Amino acid sequence: MTTSKTEKEVEADVKNRSLPSNETNSDNASLTTRPDVPIWRISVSLVLLFLNYFLAQYDKFVLSYFQDEVISSLHLTSSSYGLLSGYATGIVYALLALPTAFVADYTSARVWVLTTAAIWWSLCVIFQGLSHNFWQILLARIGMGIGQAPVEALSVSLISDLMGQKYVFFGGSLLYVGVYIGEAVSAQIAVAFARTDTPWNTALIAIGIVGVVVALLVRAFVREPRRQISIVMVHAPDHGEPVATSSSSRMLSTLGHARRSILSTFRYIGHMRSFYLLALSAAFRQLGGNVFGYYMPSYLSNLYPSVPSLLSRYGIIVGVVGSVTVIAGGFVTSAMWNRTKVLPLYLTAIGGMISSVFVLLMVFSLNISDGEQARGVKVLYGTMSVAYLTAELWLGAINSLMALLLPPHTKTFGLAVWSLIQVLIYSSGPEIVGLALRNTDPASGLYVVKTRVALGVIIPVGYWLAGIGFLLAVPLVKLDFGGNFVQNRLPWQGRKGAFLGGGCVLVTLVVALFIVSIYYRA
């Protein structure tokens, strides 16, 4: 009779088996158990990666804060706007993140790929600012998606090799501060532009120009770090060579070896007990957040028309509370790393469930205050602060954990798969809301009511589905830490069928929703 291992025993096994038994293999010799990058270079790299990621997020928030102006100036419908903020870039992310990430891993040129991608998406953002109709801005956003597709995976992958495993969570959380600073800055710009009657496209053109400059700085100062071992450092399930391959062997390898490398990574992911559940849970969590980011600012502006400083205060709360919270999540995870490695799952699950209650109080803040705007806005600010304080602990911690679980030399590709599943699901949020609001005048009271219902349903449901999923994944992640999912070679055929079947269903739903959105665009 066998007994299951405790978490400490599993962690001890991982430490004792940090490298495969064949330590003389050049593939494994290229890995390090602890990065020796100087602190000053780590600091410079984190700042530049943060700036690049911040700018990549920034344009999305500009679109949400200037929603009414964009719809008016480009003569869009609500369905058109939903398309721009949903699958217009989401499908491109899904299609191109994988090959771009694989090239970055296969050539050991993550920094070069990141630089090229950043320059490309920056130029596309400039073209968005120069657009005069729906099709022009749609094509520009699709082009932007091509460049932005690998940014997150590349950035997380680089950070996971710049710092020791214990500190990767803190470094990753610093990267994701860009999400909250981006929204905060967008809010201040929206207020300033409204006061000076400056057009929305000026902000996009400025972002694009700055993005090109930051991309060149990334190339100049960020160096390709040596790959760090993963938490689970084991051999590939179907052949004796490790999943990872060294730089020299990759450069000399054939297309056949490249194909085997891709398949071995998919098999590795497929054998993980926790990957699918974690990816789906993160996707539902992102779905709620995506709808929040795209529709909450304009909804609150329409709800409180007599409060001119609302967007500015909204942005300050997002920037300050969100940034402090995501850093706190990474810091706590790093501090507790030697005691438990599943803390990110609890932070995400419980935090999101609690936050959903305060999101509902935000959405119905005016109703709670009996229609008094002065009281309502106070309720709004308070509940919003608590909502962000409980919900935003997760981003840096959960994505860093996934980076450490994946094979070292193909972790960027693995992270792209992880992001692909999420993007295909969470991009449906704005699309669904856009369809719900079609044929509704944005200036009408009915538009506010429909938006309230959408926000009050989609966000809490997304948070709760994610929370339940992450809690169910805790024991599965603990098992994956031990590496038995590869060593014991779990049956692949059944898992392969489930993987392909689920993928086909997901792609079918994505295509159907995209076609419906195009049909109702007019």
C-alpha cells in the first residue's frame, strides 16, 4: 500500500532532483540552479520590461476611457466597439503567440524577438491614431495584436531566469504593475484631454512613439539570461532526451527536431494534472477583469454625470490600490515560498470571491444610495478600493508559478499556450457585452441599465468560477510539483483526445461568436 507524500516531502524531492540524472548532458549543463545576474542589471531589465509591458497595456485603457469619443468619431456601433476590444486582437493573439514564442525559445533570442515585436506593435498603435473609420482601426488593432502577442510570455519568461525561484514572484508582480499604472495614467489623460478638447487619437500616437523608443532601450540594455531550472526538472515523457535543448544543439537541429520539441512540450503540458484547470480558471478570472476594464469607466461616467472628477479618482484608486496589491501578492508569495508553494492559488481564489461582492456594490452604488450622487460616489470609491485590494493579488504570483512549472528551454512557448487558452476565453467578454448593447443608444438610460446588468452578472460569475477552479487545482498542483506526471507516464491517448476535443469546442465557439459580431456590426 502506498501513501501520498506531504507537500514538504514533495518539495524535498524536487530539491534533490533539481537536475536530471544525466548531469553531463550538455542540455542540462546549460541550465543554472541560481541566476548570477548582477542586481543593477536585474533592476534595469525589470524597469525596461515593465515600461514595455505597460505601454502594451496602455492602449487598451485609452480605448476604454475614450469609448464614447471613439464610437462617435469613427461612427461605430456598440457591436463594432465590442469587436475592437474583443476578438479583433484576441484571435490574432491566439494565432501568433505560439509561433513567435517558439522562435524565441528555439533561437535563444527572446530579447531580439521582444524588441522586434515592440517596434511593430508601436507602429500599429500610431496607425490606430491615424484611423478614420472602423476598418482602418480594426486592421491597425489586428496588426497591433501581431506585435503584442508574445510580449507577456517573453517578459515573464525573461524575469523567471533573471532572479532566483524564490524572488521570481516579486519580480513578476513588478511587471504586472503596468496593468494598473496604465489604467491610472489613462484616467488622468482622459480628464486632461476632456478639459482641453484634445482628440483621443493623440494619446495613441504618443504611445506608439514612446513604444519605439522603449523597444530600442530594451535591445540596448537587456541581456539574454541563462535558463534556470524549473520546479519540475524531469525528462520528456516519450523519449530519453530532456524537454529542454541547449542553444548550440537548437541552432544545428533539423526541422524534425523542432517538431519533436513542440510535441514534447505539448505532451509535458498534457501530462500535467493541473494545467487545464489552472488555465480555464485563470481565463474566467481574466474574463471578469476584461469586462471590468473595458466597460466600467464609461458606465460609471454615465451613472455619475455630475461628478467631473470621477474618472480621475477612479484612475488613482486603480493605480495606487492595484499596484500596491499586486506587489503585495508577489512579496507574500516570495516570503512564504519555503513554507508553501500553492499560496498564489489561495490568493486568487479567495480574493476574487470576496472581491465579487464589492464589485456588485460598485455597480449598484447609486441604487444603494437612493439615487443621491454625493452619497453614491462615496460608496463607489470605498467599495472599489476594497474590490481591488482583494482581487488583484494574483497576476504576478500565478503567472510566475506557471513559468517555474514549465520546461526551462521551452517555457516561453508553454507560457504562450497558457495565455492562448485564456485569451480565447476572456476576449469573449467585451464581445458578449457589445452584442447585448447593440441597437442601444449610448446616451440613453436603457444603455446604462443594460451595461449594469452585464457588469453585475459577468464579473462576479467569472470571479467565482475562477475561485472554485483554483481551489480544486490545489491538490493537483501539489502532485505536479513531484514530477510524477512525467516519470509515471500517465496515459496520453485519453488526455490527448480530451485536449483536442476541448480545443475544437473552444475554437468553434470563438469562430461562431466572431462571425455573429461581424454580422451585427452594422
